[in-house]
Amino acid sequence: MDDPRYPIGRFQMPDAVAAAERERLITDVETLPAALAKVVTRLSGPQLDTPYRTEGWTLRQVVHHIADSHMNAYVRYRLALTEEEPVIKPYDEAAWARLSDAQDGPIDVSMALLSALHTRWVALMRTLKPSQWERTFRHPERGRVRLDQTLAMYAWHGRHHLAHIQGTRARSGW
């Protein structure tokens, strides 16, 4: 691995996502909570407080970050489906990761949140018509983003952080 920040490579934004690929990506989102639970459930407090790389977030912060990030993505979906190209509010992920609930809080809370959130998000995505996948929101820094592109981004995001945790476990022999 050349860059420990990107164990599965950097995200490449697609121009569009075909229907068959969307279903595969939805399945990635759907299975993330169980895959994450499998790799974090039996970790001790000191293990959870281990950074995945030098000067990186701890595994605990990564778990809380996934829930925070995917919660924001779900809200962005709902905004894009109910408003005409809403401007979304970005947030400082690093600052959120430094808040006490992310640094010290029990991961079971974010795991439960992620499981419930993904259940709703996947249910919503499985009902979208092809034209709804083309709906957009406007990101102040990235510009116009389609919902199918957002799906690709967050499917990658889940796999990306899962790989951080798996890699840390493998390197540490846990």
C-alpha cells in the first residue's frame, strides 16, 4: 500500500452510474453495517483507541466518522429528492472527529445508528426511479453532484474505512 490514507485507492467520481452498477453499490451500502460490526465488535478500548496510521484517527473515531458522514449523505439524498438542486452545507470532518463523543464515546451507539440509517437509506434507494438518480444537490466546493454519483462515493467511503480497520487489525495481529 503506497498511501495508508487510501488503502483501496482514491475515489474516482463517475460521470453516471448504470442501473446494474447501482444495485451492486446499494448492496455495498446495505452490507456495510454488518461488515463493520464483524471487524470492531470484539475490539477492546485500547484497540479502538489505536490510530489506523501515524497521526490518523483512532478506530473509534473512524467508526463514529462513518456514521456522521453517512448521516449527512442520507440527508443530502432527501434534500435532492424534495428540492430543486439544494445547496448543501459541508462540515469539518476532522473537527467532528475531535469532539468528545467521537474521541471517547462507545462505538455501539454509532453502530446502532449506522444500522438503522442504512436500513432506511437502502429502502429509499431501492424505490428510486431512473430519473431520480439524476437529481442533484450543489456542494459549495465540488459543485453539482448527482445522486448516482453520491451512491458511488459513499459505497467507496464505507469500503475505504472498513479497509482502514481491517488493515490495522492485520498489522496489529488482532
